[in-house]
Amino acid sequence: MFPYEENFQSRHLGVGEADLQKMLNTIGVSSLDELIDQTIPQRIRLRKPLEIPEGVGEFRFLRDLQSVAARNKVFKSYIGLGYYDTITPSVILRNVFQNPGWYTQYTPYQAEIAQGRLEALLNFQTMVIDLTKLDVANASLLDEGTAAAEAMSMLFGLAQKSTNGQPANKFFVSETCFPQTIDILKTRALPVGIELVLGNHEKARLDRSFFGAIVQYPAEHGAVYDFRSFINHTHEVGAKVVVAADLLSLALLTPPGEFGADVAVGSTQRFGVPLGYGGPHAAYFATRNEFIRQMPGRIIGVSVDAQNNRAYRMTLQTREQHIRREKATSNICTAQALLAIMAGMYAVYHGPQGIKRIASGIHASAKALANMLKELGYTQLNEVYFDTLNIRSPVPTSKIRPIAERSGINFRYIDDKHFGISVDEATLPHDLEAIVRVCAEASGKSMPAFSLEKEIRITDVGYPPPHQRTSDYLQHPVFNQYHSETEMMRYIKMLENKDLSLTHSMIPLGSCTMKLNAATELFPVSWKEFANIHPFVPQDQIEGYRQVFSELESFLCEITGLHACSLQPNSGAQGEFAGLLVIRAYHQDRGEGKRNVALIPSSAHGTNPASAVMAGYKVVVVKCDDMGNIDVDDLRRKAEEHKNDLAALMVTYPSTHGVFEEAIQDMCDIVHKYGGLVYMDGANLNAQVGLTSPGVIGADVCHINLHKTFSIPHGGGGPGMGPICVAKNLAPYLPGHPLVKTGGEKAIHAVSAAPWGSPSILLISYAYIKMLGGKGITEATRYAILNANYLKARLESHYPVLYQGEKGRVAHEFILDPRELKATTGVDVEDIAKRLMDYGFHAPTVSFPVPGTLMIEPTESESKAELDRFADSLIAIRKEIKEIEDGKSSKEDNVLKNAPHTAQAALSEAWNRPYSRYKAVYPLGFVRQNKFWPSVGRINNSYGDRNIVCSCPPIEAYVEEEI
Amino acid sequence: MNFPANLKYTKDHEWIRIDGGFGWIGITDYAQSELGDIVFVELPAVGAKLEQGKTFGTIEAVKAVSDLYAPMSGEVVEINKEVQDSPEVVNKEPYERGWMIKVKIANSAELSSLLDADSYKKLIGK
């Protein structure tokens, strides 16, 4: 780097030179080196710096990346298979997708300061419910393939529950499902003993040994089948049916809920979410009311707040892994909130007429194209279709392909006689003309004379019964009042204003690493060279992406000290699942398939046991000692006890308690000695980068939450990415993909629908590492540890600190323990969390890993000034608690119990609190400068769980409120 | 906290009240207070056979979920619709309106393996 170039490190780190010394003084060390030496055990420290090039400035990075981007070829792709070009409305692109007010929030656990995205996600659920005509929908899953697998898994669970003894274990899969979906079903079925039966749904005869079936609607090659008799037959044998449906097609076609489906799944990508070479996009999952308690993923529900106003929250959380652990219905944690919000906004902006117009336009274009191709001798084989033509070609497709590619067009080549064309929203009349021209040239004919205006007849898009949809959809007011850009812009902003994001203040969530998501890192995600590429294009069109993947893989291997990397998993939980399957494949390959025990410490994140069960492991819990460390003796005992069937240890490092356990290498040695491998949960990798590594501590596999350590924004609950790195002996088993060569030579089946998961957001992590360089990412770790220890030093005389290392240091996060205050003052952690909102802060993690405590992770991006504001707030809250202890405040009616205070409550005529309005809403001076107003009061959780409403409340509810 | 002397208890925090060959089963005052606001109770169907110590249902609060374990073996003859429709009665009246299932006792000898109120109180440190 030239000395005059701008240094990104100084932009990423919150603390400057001037404040560093003051903070070190507060901590009580003379240098940052000394602090790090006291924090990370010497024997696991890296002996040399990371071999990752020096960082580059933001301007230079973007310019360099432009030449990488130029190596991608942006063709018009008509490949289909669940991915379609779409038009992202500019008002959504600018105000949601590219807006840190929408992409930097955390998952809406603190619902009072998340009403905006909760409403947006409720819109998404309502849209899905309306279009599928099922009763309930969740707030997104990772992709269509995994949503299908979740559906299979849910039905299997129901079958196990409803039968005593031998449950049905077969699942019928229509051979016309998308190939990537079939592959993911295999991935999920094998470890838990589900037998997949692939076949033709029209000929299938199921019996009582089947618990379920899945069909694709429209099918792989575009045909729209009438599934009614198949579904009746399946129901007769007691099995249930999943319909994987193209959500947009349901604007015209009879929805699955009306022909007997029990579950509908699919992608919402074509609702305005860019292709991104495979992701991220939101999948949907809808089912019948009776299965809601088995439904995977987060569900947004309606409840009321302390003032009895309507308020939204995540409902039925007891289904989820963070509470139910190995008994959870799924391991899903991070989903695709931001993308679901975009898809929901697309429906809000277009409304029912707009959605119908778009769907009709696509179908009319497909019909017109079929007619034009017919004149050239190309036969369209689908009797009924929506957007996808299945074409029998008069000339070998191998002759068509070079002409198409020369014209910048990708079709789906099925075999030498057949190819597919999926038309989409972004297919304009001249694109159709270009397709016809390619086909004319290939067949040696001249361009037929036609008039596109005549050919594309949008009014003529009806289907014969039973295919024509007759029911309405999107009738709720929210889908019918924001159709001008001005109204839409304001609606988006109104919701954004209800949410606390990183644009307001730090979000100090333990284990979630809410660091800076730099604007420069985010820019390239929207570049057309990265955004507008279909995941199944030929590899010579994505040389730019391949370069990014290969560099990023080598960076991640260098950082983890491991040998090979798979970028396929779309979340941390999916990384765990993939990693555990890789371990399983390794044992099986060595003839040790009986190894099926996963040792998991009691302090583990809930996804660990949930993933282990999904991957076919038996979970054995290892105790923690009073210091919060894994009990090494208990580990040794259990490893020895299971020496014949020990498969793996799952361990988080530094621990979920925020401590670098001294004994980590011994623990890994014990597991290796008894034939097991070590899976390291990378949730806390932000405390390791450049200083130690999973490889050094002895891990064989780890996942990396790119949305934590490597700057991908949380998006309010996704997207995320959870690539895995593995030791050399495990590299052969890294996940493959049925359509694109990925993974090792003995690859396990795919874990994600797209070969590289969500490629467009990999660019963010790539940018982070390129701009900070090896030295910069190491400094980030050091400053993350500095900030955590500084906050600890400021707070430890006010609240007990639960766990710390042998030298009194914490890693990048730490736990404050206010539990003893409950007995004397009635104040619990929930009250502190809600009161922090009045100070303008999002609470730290409050229910994990120790219920009733606050786990604080400040990250390296926060400045001393912000850390001080946060510490001052917690100290001020401790004083408010002291007033209760001293009898100056009431135990029941105080600033904590009544928090958060909304503007409406504070300004109400009938203010009758024993404290002032001013104290309620401006508890400290700085709050006056930058007041964030919670939009609702304390939400009643039990009301919401007892009265489950998961779609936009009916119109009457709004009218009532106005009165 | 109240632990009636006429009930028998399990270490998993269920109680059973025996009356003429039938047993009424619910969860203890301690269990309901530890769980917090109960939002859902999943119960077996009438006719289901319970085995002592095995799960017969689940109980959900906002932030916790727990299995229900049968204090004694027997056949379910009645379930309390009220706890399914208004699960909060388990919080309000764990021993009265909050009963969950009525079973026909299969083996009254199992009674001897259960705790009396004093032993249960000792178990939970009350």
C-alpha cells in the first residue's frame, strides 16, 4: 500500500490511538500485547502472522474487483429450476436491500424495538398463506431444497409421534422434482433412516409404509399436473403430501391448499430478489394449522403490549433449537429475513393486480414463444405450463448451444433432443425475439414474420379447469395501498423507523458479533456481474466468481489452520450439519460406520445437539464445572465409555461463556485418542483470527459464521453463510452438487440448493479480508478482545461477572450476572433488557448460554465513546435497581418493570407513575441527543403464544383501533 | 408454595391423587412456577396406555418446554379440556382446575415408589 492511500483498518476499528491507552489503563495492562498474552493461553498462540496479503484501500479494492467482475459473463438465462430473473423494484433495492437501516439489525428477539421488520415479515407470511391457500406460514427458510427437506422431516416426526412401534419410514419423491431438491432430500433422509422412493407420481402405488410424498408444481420441465388423484391416494394410505410450488405461478394456477396439499414449500426469489448466482433468497414453508407446533423456523405472531396495543413478536419459540435442543423439530436458526422482507415488499408494492399482471405477462410470453418456435419446427411438449417450455428440437441441441451462447443466452439443455426455456419477469419482447433468432439459425430457417404485440396476449392466459385459480389473494389493505413510489418509500421508512439497527447504536449481542458491515463491502452485491447470474450457468461464465471463491477458500483455510473449504452451507447450523455428515462419511469410509455418538457440552449452542440428531448422531451431554469450563474428567469418562462408538466432540472455542479454556488441546487429544473427531463451532471465531486457530487447538472441522466474524450483515435474521473448513483427511467428503461439480471426490450429497450457497454475499467477506489484510483481521481480533475487557473493567464493580479466564481476562464477550437482584428487588434480566431500550440500546444476549444473565459482545468496531455510553447506561440502570433495594422505588411500579416507555405512554394525559416522565424517557444526558423511541410497550409473550395469529390481522382489527 | 399432603409426587414434578382405582395427574406448584406462563399442554388421547416413568405429553411455556412423565401406569380415561383451552389454569390452580388427565390405575403397588409431600419438598429444597 502506498503511504498516501487510505487505510481501511482505521475505518473498521472503532478505537483510535488516542483512546487505546486510556482503555488499557482502565483494564490495568500496559499494552494490548500484554492483554492478549493474559487472555489467550500461550501454548495455542499462532507462531507466525497469517499469510494473507496486506489490506488495500476501499477505492482500490472496488477498482480491482471491477476487473474480477468483468470475468463473469452476464447472459440471459432461461434455465429455470427454481431460479428466475426478476425485476427488483428500485424503491425496494434502494430503501431495503442497500439500506443499513434494514440490513444491519439482529433477529427480532427484542420485539419492542423490531416492530418494523416484524410487520414486514408478517406481510411475507400473509403473502405465502394467501398464495398457497394454506393456514400458516413461517418467516422463511434457507432455500427451496432445504425447505423441502424440512417438510419431509416434519412429516416424519409427525408419523413417529402418531404411531406406537414401527412408524412408516418411506417418502415418495416425484422424479420431476428439481434435481437439487432431490439431492438435498437424500442428504437429510439417509442419516435418520428415511427411505426415499423416487418415481412417477401418476404410476405410484403407495402403501402404509409411506409417511409422505413430494411433488413439484410446475414440475422440473415445466408441466403443470393435476395432483388431485395422487393426493387422494396418498392420503388414503395415511401419508401426507408436500407440494414444492412456484409461488408466482400460484397467482394463476390453483393453489396447493385447494387441491389437498398438507405442506407447500418453495422459493420467493422471483419476488424481486436478485439471482446472485444462487443466493441468498428466502424459501417459504406453509402448512395446515394442525401442524403449526411442528413447523420449522421462526414464526411471526401477533400479540399485545402492556397498554393493550397490537404488537408483533416471534411466536412459538419452544419449537426451536435454542429451547428444545436435541428434541427440536429442526436445527434452523439463521434464516433469510432480509430477503423475505424484500419478497414481501414486492407483493406490497405490486398488490394483487400487479402480481397477477406479472404472472400473466410471463405466461403470455411463454405461450407466444411456443407459438413462434412451432413455426420453426420446435415442438413444445407440456400440455399445461406456466413459464417453462419443454421443447423437442428438430436439430441436436448441441447445435443450438453454441449459437445461443454466442448470442448471450443460456437454455436448459436436457438431452440432445430436448431443451427447456423458462421465461421470467425480466424477459422483454426483444429477448423473445433473440431466442427465436437463435432457434431459427440453428434449424437453418429464416426468422419467421410475426408481430410481438399480436403474439403476446396477456388477456388470453386462462387455464382449463381444474388448473385455473379462482380464489383471490393479497386482499389485505397492506397489499392495496402502497402502489405509488412515494407511498411505498414512506411505508418502508415508517417500518424502518421502528427498528433499532446499527445505524442507531451498538448491538452488543454475545456470540452474534454485530460488527461493522462496511458500505464498500456491500456495494458489489448489487453489481449486475454478480447479482444477475443464474446458479446453473456453464462454468466459463463465472470465472470472476471462481476467482473470488478460490481466494476466499484459501483465506479461510489459512485463518482456520485447516486444509480444505466448502462454501456451500448457508448458515452456521447448516455448516454444523454438513460438517457432521462429513465426519460420518469419513468414519463409514473407514469401516467404522457404527461410530455415532456426539459428545456435546451442556453449554453448547442449541443448534449443536439439534444438528447432531439430524445427522444421525446420538447426543451425549458433557458437564461443565462451576467455572463454566467443560469438565475434562467427565469428558474423558464419557469418551472412554463410548470409545467404540465415539464419532465426534462438538465444541465452541473460545467457549460460549466467553473464555479461552486452557485445557482445549487436552480435550481434543482425548477425543482423538478414542477414535473421535473434533467439530469446532465457529460462532466465536472473532476471538481467534490471527491469534490462534481451530487447527492449532486440534479441531478437524469447523464452520465459520461469515455473518458474524466476516462482516456479512445479519439482515434482521439472515442471510448468513456457514462455510466449513476441514482437515486433509476429511477433504474428500466435502459436499457435492448434482448439477455443478463441487466438493471432494467422495462428496456427500448437497446441503444447499445452490453449489456455493449464497455466492453474492460471499463478496462481503471477501471484501472484508481483502481490505483489512492478514494484519488487519488480526488487529480486529485484538480490538474485539480489548473492547470486551474494557467493558468488563467498567462494569464489574456494578454487576458480578460470571466467568473469566485464569488471569481474570475474558475473550471477545463476557457474562454479567444480575440474577441475585431478583430476590431482593424483583428485577430480572428481562427488565434490564427492556430498560436498556429507553437508553437507546439493544440488550445483550439474555437467555443464552446462562438463562437470566447478560452476555455482552461489543466487537472491534465500537468506539470508546459508544462503549462508555453503553457502560454508563448499565451503571445507571444498576442505580435504578438500587433505588428499589433502598425502598425509594416500588418493587412493582418502577422504571424497569414499566420499560420500555413509548412516546405515547410518556405523553399520556393520565401519567400516574411514581417517577417523572423525564426520568422514564431521558434517563441520561446523551439520550436527549439521539433518542430512539420504542414503538410499543412491553409485549405480552404468553398472550401471543396462547392466541396464535400468524398473518396480518383482519381489516376489522384496524378499524377497531381507529375508534 | 403449596404441596398438599393427600397427593403423591414424582421427582419430575408431577403429582397424582388416587381415588377409588383412578388417579388424577398434574404438575406441582413448584413446576408451574419454574416454567412460568404456561401456553400449551399436549395430552394423550383417551384410551392411551401410560407406563410409569414414561412421557405422556409435553407442557410449554414461553421460553421453556418440558416432557410430562407418568407417575403410575394406567389407561387414560379422561383428559381435562380446560387445560388445553386455557393452559393458564395450570399456573393458577395446579392441583385443582389444572389437573391434566384421569387414569385407571393398572398397578397400585407402584404408589410406593412415589414421594410424599415432605420428601418432595426436601427434593426441591423448600
